[in-house]
Amino acid sequence: MKANWYYIPCVRNKHLILQFNIAHFSHHISTGALIPLLPILRQAFSLNYFQAGILASAFSISLGFGQIPMAMLADRFSRRLIIVLGMTGIALSGISLSLTTTFWQMVACIVAMGLFGSTYHASASSFISQALPPAQRGRALGYHVIGGSAAFLFTPVAALWLTTVLRSWRSSFFILALPALVSGLLLWLGTEEIKRDKEKAQSTTGNPKAGTGDEATADKTDDGTSWSGILRAIGLLASVAMMMQLAVSSINSYLPLCMVDQHNVPPEWAGLVTAIVAGAGIIGAPLGGALSDRLGRKRVILAAILLSGPMLLAITKAPYGIPLLLALISYGTVMVARLPLAESLIADHVPVGRRTTVLGIYLFVGQETGGLVTPVIGWLIDTYGSDAVLTSVGAGLCVIAGLAWLLRKYM
């Protein structure tokens, strides 16, 4: 039976973006240690690229698998409650991960962490987009990404420092699991929800010309908007964006290992490359969101898609030193900028009652396929070498960008 009431943010929720930034930061601290520590785990468990890919994909596949059911629960009941329960589960999974003694025990804990982690992004983005008028939506979601980007900047440093000082990778997973537990409690105590009937929950929250550019829209007032209508509005552009996400998420998992193998970076420092790439999102996410509010979601998303391939190729060809650092920062800025753009586009076209579910579907497709492809990329690198594979993926992204440009009138 369909719920007749929807939870929407109470107007007394002050500093909403700050509260969710703290939660986003804590979420990624507690789930983000795996990739930076992958070179150390490879030594500890004698892993090849394929096995390392299994660890990375265990998280991304489970994270994707949980998106749709968690999003549907959030739409039906409470986004806030789902987020808080998920944060608690993340913390417990991270603590369990620190106690594992075998490779497959670690895989099981990573799967659990991914499932609990799937409660956050769709629910949080839907909550924020519902709280604010469309004219501010891109900027708000862009600022929200700052929390995750800051965590990716901080987590590799913290994880490697804790591992070095305490002489155990286990201590990193244990200590970094705790922020999710604390921030979940703070979010529960620091935000409120009230029940309003369906019609009020779906009323327009701002200027109907919000998000100007090529898609001047506001919140839909008809919860009966068909799935075919939603697909026509965002389907092609969202599909291209998800293909880009598939390639990027697969490649990013191996960047620390590539730093070790291509540039002879010590394993205990190679994980910092994830901090550089994701940390660039502190600039890229709010900039992309603000530009989308001003110029239109589709134009800015298309620009990010066109830049993705060249940025990845720059990483593969740049020599070690300042050129490589600049290439990594540029790549990270463009990659992270796409996240609030896609979320804003979905929020502009999807009614409140289905928004979290559609966000969940979007995240599911990108993360699930990315998780399945990651071990394949690892096998290809084992067979052909990292330089050849990264160059091929970069060239493929350029081809996709070219097709997107040719089809831009239909997006």
C-alpha cells in the first residue's frame, strides 16, 4: 500500500548543508580506507591485480546492489532514519573488517560495508533537494559533495599515517570506522522531520524558472509522472554520464597500484593519489553545481563529459612530478564536478515521491556495472600492462564524448 504521507525537512533545520557535509565526510572516512591501503594489503595477502580488483569490486557491487531497495524504503518511510541506520552499520562493518584474518573474511566485511553504505547518497541528495528551492539546488548539492571530497583528501593521509604509527593496517580500519557512528547520532539529533500530506510535499518550492538554461523546470506537482516521461527527460544524458562513471570508477581503484608500478612510488605513499584526485572535488563540485544553476544542467554535464577522456589520457602520459600532479588535480576536478550535476538534473525532473528511487537507480547502474568491470580491468592490466589499459580507456572515453556531442540535441 502506498504511503499517504511524506517526510520533508522541517523549516527549523538550520545549517542543513553543514550537517549533511559532516555526515558525508564521516561516511567516506569510514568507507574510504580500502583503496589507499590496497598496495599494503597486496603485500600482506600476496595479491595480484585481479585479486585486488575483487576487494575493490566487493564494495562497489554491494554498494550498487543496495541502492534501489534502500532508496525505495527511504521514499516510503524516512530518508533520515535510513541514513542513520546505515551509518551505524558502516561503523560496525569497519570494526569487523579490522578483525579479519583471511582474504575472504575481508571480502565479506567489505560487502556488508557496501550494503550499509548504500543508504546514504540517494537519500541525502533527495533530502537536500527537497529542502531547498530549485534555483539553489545545484549549488547546495555541490557544497554537499565537498564533505565527501574532503574525506577522500583526508582519509588516505589518515589511513597511511595510522598504519605507519601503529604498525598495522587493522588499526586504520578500526579507528576510521568510528566517525560514522558519531555522525549518525549527530544527524539524528541535529535534524528534524515533519509529516505533511502528499500534495503539500510535492508543491513547488521555488521559482519555476529555476535551474535556468536548457531545462527550466521546478518540482513536479503530479506524482503520477510516468516512468517513460522521466526516461525521455533524462534518459540519454544520464546513460552517457553513467558510462563515464563506469570507466572512471574502474580506473580509480587502480591508480595507487599504478603509481607503484609505473613511477616506483613506495606502497605506503601511493595511496595518497586518491587524496589528490578526490580532494580536487572540493573545488570542482561546488563550481560545477553553481555553473549548472546559471548555465543549465545539461550544458555543464556535457562539458564535463567532453573533458573526461583527455584528462585521463593526461594522467597516463604525464611524467612524474609537477605535470603528473597537475594532471591528477585537473582530472579530479572534472570527475567530481559531474556528481552534483547529475543529481540536480534528476531532482529537476523527478517528483518528490519518486526522487530517491530514481537517484538509487542511477547510482545502482553506475556502481554495479563499475564493480563488475573493475576485476576485468585488473585482469587486463595483469595481461597487457597498466599504461596500455589506461590509454585505451581514455581513448574510449573520448569516443563516448564524441558521440555525446553528436547527439547533444536529443539530450
